[in-house]
Amino acid sequence: MAFADSAAIEAVELVKQFGSLTAVGGVSFAVQPGELFGLLGPNGSGKTTTIHMLCTLLRPTTGTARVNSCDVVAQPLQVRRAIGLVFQETTLDRDLTAYENLLFTAYLHHIPRADAQERILELLKVMELADRRNELVRKLSGGLKRRLDIAQGVLHRPKILFLDEPTIGLDPRSRAAVWGFIGRLRQGGMTILHTTHYLEEAERSDRVGIIDRGKLIALGPPVELKKASNRPSLNEVFLHLTGRKIQESQTE
Ligand SMILES: Nc1ncnc2c1ncn2[C@@H]1O[C@H](COP(=O)(O)OP(=O)(O)OP(=O)(O)O)[C@@H](O)[C@H]1O
Ligand SMILES: [Mg+2]
């Protein structure tokens, strides 16, 4: 498969092995600029490993990938400049306030102080965190922390955003708040790749890649995947393709 010039993200036969374990076993897909792309798969299927290769945090064993037209192995700095990443696990400093965490992130991205203050206050407002800005992160609920994680990932206004399970463990209200914000980013034209094992969240994507045991087993708009396998939900599409439910573990 050749690289397409216009793609925001392109993975070609990506493989990652950890010793004898093949975490990602030859994954290829492309994400177009402005697209919301969902990588859907059960625990341990290789979602985070794929994201980490695309974000230059893990070197592919074989295969290649380009992000913002830059090769993830040969041009890691250029890739990092174009992306934002929200890790599956929080990266906030619990002993700083919400505001201080974002200010620290602004320093890391060399955002001028005046701009930083303005952007931080705006983001805190959008995330409904403005009145909690001077509270220590350790005192915030899981939902508020997750929103702060996401604010941290977009503070530098990346072209391409990677969200690794942005709503994991959140209650419906917090999930709705996060998805409201993702909707705004999408309207602004940001390219977003998110991972999830929540079927209803995958359905919001323009296109979904279903990953199972390190292999992409289906790729397309949710409506088409359902139509192609004549199933009413992505859950049943997954069941149809693998014989297992998506919530079941990878281990046999
Ligand atoms: N650094 C590592 N060393 C060894 N094995 C690893 C490492 N990172 C991931 N793995 C293994 O690779 C496989 C894929 O893991 P990965 O974290 O990519 O899955 P995932 O789809 O993100 O799962 P989850 O939904 O639980 O986050 C798993 O079997 C995992 O145990
Ligand atoms: Mg993961």
C-alpha cells in the first residue's frame, strides 16, 4: 500500500512485537484531515500500542506510518509538533492546581504567557472547570480530571489529536461533556483518532477500525459496517466477525 498524500494519519502494515507477543500484527489504515476516526477493540487488542507507534513513543518492529505527512521513525520531532495526545492513564500532577497543570503544559509548548492565560481560561470555561481552577488535582473527581487531561492535550491547538479512551470510567454526564467538547474540536476541523471499547461511542465516528488481537478486522463508516454484515449494532458486527463479544477478554 502506498502513502496517500492527503492523509492526516497513515499506517502501513504496522507491527509491534514485545518479545514473542505480537501486540499489533500488521495494521493498515488512513485517516483523512478533519475526520473523527475510532479504533474499537476489546482489552489488549493493540489500540494503545498502535497509538503509541503513531505518536512516536514506540518504534514499530516493522511497517511504517506517517502523521501530518511526516514519517514517525525518521521525523519524530515534526510528528510531535503536529499532534496532541491524551494518554489512557492520566498524566496530571496531582499536587498542582488545575490551572497550574495547564500553565506547565503551556510552558512545555513555548506558548507565550499572555496567550497561555487566555487559552487556559477559555478551555477551563468550555470544560466547565473554571470555578475549580485553583483546586489541587488530587481533589477533583475522575470526570473533572479526565476533562482536564483533554484540555491539556489540546492547549497547543494541534492539527491532529489522539485520544486514548477519553471517557474511560466516566459517568454519563461527564461522558456527555467530553463528547460535547470533541464535537467542538471536530467542527474546528481537527483530525481526531480515538480509541474506545464503548460501542455507542464508536458509532459517533466518521469511520471505525475494529481491531482484534492486533489485526484490523473491519474498517468503514459504522452504518456501512452494520449494513455489510447485516447486523443492527457494532456489537453484533464484532460478534459476527469474531464469535466473541467485544467486552470479553483477549485471553483464551
Ligand atoms: N510494554 C509492553 N511490554 C509487553 N507487552 C505489552 C506492552 N504494552 C502492551 N503489551 C501487550 O500488548 C497487547 C496489546 O496491548 P494494548 O495496551 O495495546 O491494548 P489495548 O487495546 O490498548 O487494551 P486496553 O483496552 O486494555 O487499553 C496486550 O497483550 C498487552 O499486554
Ligand atoms: Mg489501551
